[in-house]
Amino acid sequence: MPELPDITVYLEALEARILGQRLEQIRVSTPFLLRTTQPGPDQFGGRSVVGLRRIGKRIAIGVDGDFWAVLHLMIAGRLHWHPSGGKQPGRNILAVFDFASGALSLTEAGSRKRASLHLVQGEDGLRAMDPGGVDVLSADLSAFASALTATNHTLKRALTDPRLFSGIGNAYSDEILHTAQLSPIAMTQKLKVEEIDRLYVATRASLADWTNRLRTDAGAGFPEKVTAFRKGMAVHGRYGEPCPRCETKVQRIRYADNETNYCPKCQTGGRLLADRGLSRLLKQDWPRTMEQLESLVAAHSGGK
Ligand SMILES: [Zn+2]
């Protein structure tokens, strides 16, 4: 799923192409995409783009009159830019935003259609779309620490909870925890002050570094190669491959739909997260979700 670095680079590419441009029309080609009834797509035609914003993992396109089109790409949704006179939108199109200078299309691969479009008006409408997580690039250490420790969760779950932190998902949380050299199943309220400090620095550095890399990759073009699995990632999507820091094989915790990757030497003191007591628990009932894993960890450590 596109996360903060991907969304930021999408927004910059959109700013260069549609900010100040007149939106001719929004064409919605599948009824499941649009999740709101008022305002309708036809109320957006003829209005100029006045702002672009990231709201969590969503992209918000604002036009005159404080009307906003808010896109959530979910896992397989992608944006494409088709300059006018060039190749026009092809297959798997869910929606097209037409401008004089070109067309912005939304596609979604696969059969599970989960991407969404909300059309809203005003700051209240936009706020309703915001899960409320802290923007780590603008938050200071104390705001970061409060969000992190407000409730006792595993680090992996806390970082990916959109109500706590904005725009961080499965891929970049793996990278952040590797940079911070912290275990994905460490409990947030058990962290030492020094560890919270390290996580804060690693979170900002990792997201800023990846945003720069993606920006450089896209160059002047539209970002077309958006994926959760990037060359140069240290652990995410690299199960069984050597950790770039210590060369230990990257390990994983598997769930039904995805997995958490980590280096046992750099992050968990050499411990495989499926060893000893925990593995007895896990063998009987392998967690299907991060939430289930967290309750198993909590039970195993006496609920602390
Ligand atoms: Zn390592």
C-alpha cells in the first residue's frame, strides 16, 4: 500500500501537473469506487485545482469552492498521468480526472476492488477522512513519544496504526524498526527513554530518506513504479536474504495477508520471534493478524 514517501512523491508530481489547472470533469467508471453521495462528481467540473494534501495514506485534491476529491489507493490502486495528445487511459480504470493538459487516471489491479473515492466539501469533510495520526516529520519528540506510549502495543502495530501515526504502513515500519534496531514485538510502554529517542530519529530519517530516493527515481516523470517492495530496502520483502548491516538472514512473522520482516541479530538480540515459549503458543495457533500476535505476546509476558 502506498505510504507517506509514495504519497508525498505522487503529490509533488500532481502539483507540477494540475495545481492551478481547470478540472474539466471527473469520470467514475465503477459505482463501488465512490463512497459518498454529496457533493456529486458533476459539481467538480469547471473548477480549478487550488490545493493538494496528504491525509494519512490518502491523496486529497482540492478545487475552488472548498470541494475535495479524496483518494485512497489501498493495496493495488495506482495513479497515472496521460498528457493530452498522448496515450489515453486503458484497462482497469476506476476513475479519470480530465484536465486540458492531460488526464489523471486511477487503476486497481486484481479482483478485490478496495480503492475508494470520497467527494467532500469544507474542512469538516476533510477532517472526517483523517484517522488523526501524528505527522512524524513535523512532530517533536514529545508529541511522538506521547502517541507511541498512549497505549501499550507492539511497536509494529503502534507504528502502523493510522490513529497514532500518519502514513506509515507495513513496508516502511519494517524499515524504520531495522534502522532503529528495535524488535517489532517490543511493547511500547516498556521502551526505555533512549529507545524512544532512537525510534523517533530512525522514523524521521527513514521516511525522509525514502521520500528522497523515490523523488530521485521519479525525476521529472510521473511516479509509475509504485510498489511496497523497493530495491535497497534492508528487511522488508527480503525474507532469507542477508541483512545489509550484519549479513544475518532476514526473518519473518507471517500473517494471513502479509508478513513482518526483521533481522534477528540487529533487532531482537539474536532471538527468533518464534522460539521457546512463544513458539509453543504460536504453533498451536499461528496468529492471522498483527493484533492476534500482540495478544499472544501480552499473554506470554504475563499481560505486561
Ligand atoms: Zn542485521
